[in-house]
Amino acid sequence: MEILIMRCKAKVAILMATYNGEKYLKEQIESILKQDFKSWELFIHDDCSEDKTLGIIKKYCQKYPEKIHNIEGNSTGCAKNNFFFLMNSIDADYIMFSDQDDYWHSDKIVKTFNEMKRLQEKRGPNIPLLVYTDLNVVDSERHEISASMSHYQGFNIHKRKITDFLAENTVTGCTIMINEPLLNKCKNLKDTSNVIMHDWWLALVAAKYGDISFLNESLIDYRQHGNNSVGTTKYNYEYIFRRLKRGRSIRKRINSTRKQAMCMVRSFDIEDINDVVYRYATIGSQTRIRRLFFYINNGIIKSGIRRTIGLYVFG
């Protein structure tokens, strides 16, 4: 599929992937229109919705032709590939990512942008950078479930190193802002089949080749409902017990992170066999003891003791 690349005229390009999102889409777009930060453009690619989603998008494009754009293209098959398609379609100074069913607080862009500028002044304009925030977890009617998703899920979200992201992702895509160097680093990925999710890939690449900053504020209402493509689960003892009983699924999940690391090895021609990404990608062929020593020696842990034990026992 030939991709037509558009240049965002505003400071921030917001990429929105949609599919059968008519129920909450208007509310989400309205929350973007109400942002305190005004230098943005919204680029939407719909993945062949069967409801009224595309009609809603076209109405907003007609009403705000300088701000909202419909990016035409074939079905990509899933949210991950939809976002990669959008990344390959847009050039911009800064990129943010929007789900179709959340609600952005009015200061979301400006606070994230200010943190990005602070990080960029510290690291320089050519370094791939990523900023992410916490989320306010709400139900389908936006009644608060938890003021902090990181607390709700028991995640350690103060992560910056590549070893922090090999086995676990704590970066939620709809909170992210990246700069153009990171966008360019992640464009034109030939095979996304072993990438678990676009936000995880962005975090890996930023941690490996640039820098990451976490803004400890919840700037978005992250809606939980039956149709979420990716949702959140409360981290408690019942959840832990269910996971530990399903050792096979844990091994499968860990193996998928190794495949993702191997995708990184191939995408960026990592040839050093001592590189931690290369070693993580190939550690599955080693004995359990060697794998355990590798995890410990390289500080590869997950959020909390129980998740880490799961990695060490089943990984």
C-alpha cells in the first residue's frame, strides 16, 4: 500500500486510530478541541468501521478543515498497525496518540509539551525523546475508578532504561508525546508482526537510543468498557493467583517479548552479541539458571516482587 506523507503545519500532530467508535468518538474529539494548547492538528485513520464512525469523522473534517484530517487507506487489521500506518503517514515536530474512547483534560497537551521541551533542552534537539503520563481510570460513563492507573495496576512507572522495558511495558500509548527524531527512528518498520504494541515499541526505541521522562500527573480519563482494544486490570492477589496458575500463558507472554527484542535486533542491525537487547532476544535457548543470572545481573525485573517472580520462574 502506497502511503502519502502529510506534513503537520501545527506544532503537535495527534494521531487517532478508530474502529467502530461511534459511541464515544464525539466526546473525545470535543475534548481535543477544548485543549488549552492550540497548535495541533488531528489526523484520523479509520480501520473500515461498520458503524457511523467514518461519518462522524467526515463531519468534523468539514467543520474544522484546518485542524482535523481524515487519512484514507486500507484496513490495517488492528490498532497497533493502524498507529504504525499513521506514523508512516505524518511528518511533525511532535506526535501524540489518541484512542477513540477516552477524554483528554484541557491541560493535557500543554503540560506534556512543556515536559518535552524541558527534556529536549536537557538532551538536545536531535535525540529521540518520549514523554508519558499517568491516567485517570474511569468507567463507561466517566465515573472515576482510580485516580492513578499506575497505582491501580501496581506498576512502577518511573522507568527510563532499556532493561526496564524488555520484559514489561508501563507506557500507555494515549499518554505519549514523542519528538520527530524518535518518529523517524520508528518509521518504515518492515514487519510489525512481532511488535506487541506500538507504545511498547516506542518506549524500547526511546530507551535504547534516546531518553524518556514520566510526568506524574493523570491528564486523561482512560475509559474502561466492554469494547476496549487494550484495557486495564486491577492488580490484586486474585489476579496474581490466576496468572501464576496459567504458567503456560506467562511463558508465551515472555516469549513474545523475546520475539519483540529480536525484531529490534533486526530492525536496527544490532550485531554485538553482548548487547543486552541481543542477549535478551536469544536467552531462551539458555538454561534456566543462565537465564536467571542474566535477569539478575542486568537488573531485568517487573513491577513488584510477584510479577518479577513470575518472570524468574517461567522465563
